Amino acid sequence: MPPYYENNPQKNTRLNQPSLLYQSFPGQAQPFPGSYARQRPPTQPPRRPPMPKHQAQAIVETWKRWIVIVSLLSFGTLGGLILSNMPATSTNATNGTNATTTGNPLATPTAPSSTGGIFQQPQGGGGFGFGGQQGGNGGFGPVSHSSGS
Amino acid sequence: MEVSREATGASDPFLIQVAPRMFITPDGMMRDEFRAMGTTIDLLLPDKQAQEAARVVRNLFATWEETLSRFLPTSELSRLNQRSGTSVMVSTLLFDVLQTALAAAQQTDGLYDPTLLQQLLRAGYDRSFDVLPADQPEREGTVEPGGAWRDIQLDPTLRLVTLPAGVGLDFGGIAKGMAVDAAIASLKQLSLDTALVNAGGDLAVMGLPDGYTAWPIAIQGQKTSWLVPFHHGALATSSVARRRWQQGTSQRHHLLDPRTGEPARSSLWSVTVAASTCMQAEVATKAVYLLGLQQGKAFLIEHALAGFLLEEDGSWSTAGSWPAELMKPLEDTDE
């Protein structure tokens, strides 16, 4: 018989009766050994004296403080993540002044990359480069041109 | 030889320019050429994949032009410009180009400005340059400086764009540069390993033709051109030699200075920039041209780019890793 059944005599209804199949499973038909059994000894230990009110209040205050701190940190982190993925907005209408950024969803985009911007050179290769000696092409003439369009 | 429109007549020595068309097509490659985005698109593609690759690139440029041309009244950009002051939902392509253009404006402190449409119209550049009359009448009104890009509002979630009332977009070369980059990306998706895409002088390359150690690219000057062995990346050039016209008694060109709203004045005749992408190179050439020789060089070095700066008096200098020692003069382009 499980201890649950023993310690809740009021709930000892027919619905809570283990089925035959349930009873036939030996692992569940026996009282749970070990720590669980020790936590629920047949004889109740003497009750502790109730916690003093000021101690309880102190604990509650500590918990409140931590809840506030954790909440603020969570909101801060979440807000930072959202802002870092949201384009900034240009709010300054005056010509020649620097744009300021806010979290307005109607936003002027920042650079494609926040670190190097549109001129950022690719990492690990790519970029641009010039060839070897001119004679390396065997005196070939131009294949194309770059001129003002 | 293709003679540019400027060669047809003016006393201005800078107008006497003949675009070299004696380009070599490397063995194993095929050249394709077509008009789009107001310029000539020149492709070098491997023989075996040329047909399919050319079709993809042609379609790409056609789509970009239909979406982004300010000269097509039915383009998405034209419709957006007509609805300034209200929020308009736009396509992914237009939104991406606008986002990049605004980032470029921000990072050049407004030297690149995509909101100079009204100033360009006032200067007489109101139709495709192919059909622009050489003489334009003076127009009434004062010229406003640029900077309206700071007031554009975007909603990335819904791709909503709100232009300030009365402000219009003209992306200029950045759209062309981005189209070149997109074309190269498309060719990579087709598993091409060698190609050159050139949109009116803004070009990008990948791989190398058989037997070549670099792509020999001609950089055009006033009277002399130079051959530069370019290995990988992109090149763009900005110059006032082309796209010039007369307005009343004033000589106009398409490079406006956002600080004044007027055609830019610079000691530089042309700026060629090498970068990872054609978009980067295109934006940098405009910024360097407006900054002038010394500040322009500092800009290039700051951004780890390389440049070839040609001054009006014919002298030239380089910045960054531009290989002056590898440049080889070509024959005079005067005729």
C-alpha cells in the first residue's frame, strides 16, 4: 500500500483504489523505500515552534528584493535583445546634424552591419585584390574598362 | 569604337572622350552586351554556360530597372516618389536598396544622398541621359541642399516607406552597383566560377579566364588610359567627363553636392575605387569625389579601400593598396 494512501484517509475513495493491474506491479505496490520513507515516518516529529513574525517578514522582504532585481535584469536583457534587432530611427530633421537613434518601429535603418557598416570588408578572404606583374598576362589588352558612367 | 555623346561637339576638352571598345574577349569566354539602367551592360561569361548565364543577368537587370528607374513613370520607385508624405508598402527589392542607400548616406555623413531628385530635376536632369537635350533652360526657384534622407521613415516589418512630403528618391549609381553585385551572386548560384559584369564602368569580377593571372582593366583618363591587373572584387569610377549638359550659361553634370544641392565642384576629374563589392566602390567614389584629393584619400584609407584619383590637370595619385607600380599606360584615347 503506498504511503499516499495511508496519509490521506479522506481520499480513500474507490477511484483511488489501485487497480488489479496496478497492484500486480510490484515496484509500485510496495512502499517507496529510502528517503521518502524517512521523510514520512509513521510517527510525526515534534512540531517546531512557529517562526517569529519579524523573521518571516525579513524573509519575505529578501524575496521581494530578489524578485525585483531578477525582474529588472530580465526586462533589461529582453529589452536589449529587442533593441539590438530593431533598426534605429532618425529623428533629427535639421540638415547637417547627426541623426539620433530610438526604438521607434518607424525607423531609418542603421548600417547593414553595426560593426563595419557598408564598407566592411569580408572576414577570411574575399575583399578585392590586384594581380601579379603586368607581363603575367602575356601582354593581353584590356578585357573591359572602368570609366565614369 | 563607340563615340560618347560628348565627343559630338563642344569646345570643352573634357568632352572629347572616346570610349574604347577594342576589348579582348579571353579564350573560352563569350561577351554579351545590352542596354539597361541607362547604361551599357557588358558581360564576360564562360562559353559553355554563356547562354543561360546571360539570360539570367539580362532578366535581373530588367527587373531592377523596372523597379528602380526614376525615368520610368510606371516603375515602383516613380510611384513611391509620387506618394511622398504617405506610407507606402514596397517590394523587398526596393526596400533593400533603400535601406542600403540610407546606410550609405549615414556612413558618408550625407555625401552620398539618395534624396536629391528635386535638385537633379531643377538642374535639368529630368529624363534618361540618352534623350536629354544638350541645352536645358534655366529653371526658377532656389536650390535646396540635400539631407532629406534623415527624415525618411521605414517600417521593416511591413516594408512601409514614408518619404517626407515633396521629397523624391534617385538612387544614382548605388542601384547599379548593387545590381552588379546581385548579378555576380546569381552567376555563382549557376555554378559559374569565372565572370565579369560591367555596368557602364562599375564592374565586378570572379575567378580568372584561362591563362590570365588578372583581369586587365582599362582605367580611362582625359587623354591617357591605364591598364590595371585586377584580380578579384569590384571597381567603380565616378567622373564628370560624361553626363554633362548646358543649362543656360552654366555647365551642369550629374554629380550633385548634397551640401549645396548644386553640381559638385572638385579638383578631381575622376575617382576609381576598388572594393569588395560594386556597391561599396560606387558609394566611395562619390564620397571621395566630393571630399577632394586629400580628404578623399583619408576616407579611402579609413575604410581599407584602394583608389586612383585623377585631377583636372591630368596629374594622378593613388590611395590604399592601389598598385601604381603595376599600372601600364595605354595609347591615347583622343581622336
